[in-house]
Amino acid sequence: MNSAAGGILSGIAIGLGATAIMDLWNLFLKRMFGIQSLNFCFVGRWIVHMPGGIFRHRSIAAAERKPFECVDGWLAHYGTGVTLALAFLVLASSDWLAQPTFLPVLLYGIATVVFPFFIVQPSLGLGMASSRTPNPVQARLKSLMTHTIFGAGLYLCALAVGYAIR
């Protein structure tokens, strides 16, 4: 297998793993503190409304339900994690995957919070950076921590992939 294909497969594995770690974090928050995570069925609902020309909703919860919205939402969630992992590998130095370092990928994970703050949440009717939610500060901190965990997950999964390859 050539190095480009190996890098792509590694990126896919790292993205899937980091997203799963992020989901475990959200499960921990829900079980231990009752803090709900984003409903990925709503993400799917948002996505399946797009072909009809609807990209923003006043309230995604009030929008018409669509078949397979939950499946679409979860696929989008994991697809986004893979895409973000692959994007990091493109942006990182070519030897990062051979010797992953923590700080760059942690900062990258934190930076990815711009997507929910300025694209997803406003499009779902939650306002810019969750400004229309019942507790915006808690929602913002949760998003920030979740994306920090994603960055840490990218690092841990890169270590695991490197170990598996050796």
C-alpha cells in the first residue's frame, strides 16, 4: 500500500476513534451530570431538509420529521469526525503521523468548535454559539470541552494507529 493510501486509511481510523471518544465523553456527561448532548437526529433532519432548499430552521425540533434522519445524523457526525481528522493530517507536517505530538492536535480540536458555534447551532435554530438555548454559557462550555476531547482523541487514536502499524 502506498503512503497516501496508508495516510487516508489512518486518517479514517483516527477520525472514527476520536469521534467515538467524544461520544463516550458525552455519554459520561449525560450519565453523571444529566447534561444532554446534541441530538444527532436533529442534525440528520437539518441535512435531509437541505435538498428542498431549507438550510436554516427557527427550531429544528419543530421542523417536519424525515425518514432516516437519525441514521443520516449519526453518519454525518462520524463523517465529520473523519473529515476533520483527514484535514488535520493534510495541514500537519508530513511526519506528524509517524510521531504524533499533543499540542497541535489539541489546539486543532479546540479550533473545530467554530463549526458548531457558527454553522450548526445557528442552522438548527439554537442561535450563534447557542445564544438561544436555555443556558448558553453551559452549552458553549460543553461544546468547547467536547471539541477539546475530540482533539485529545485524535492524538490518542494517532498513537494507537501508529502502534498498530508498527
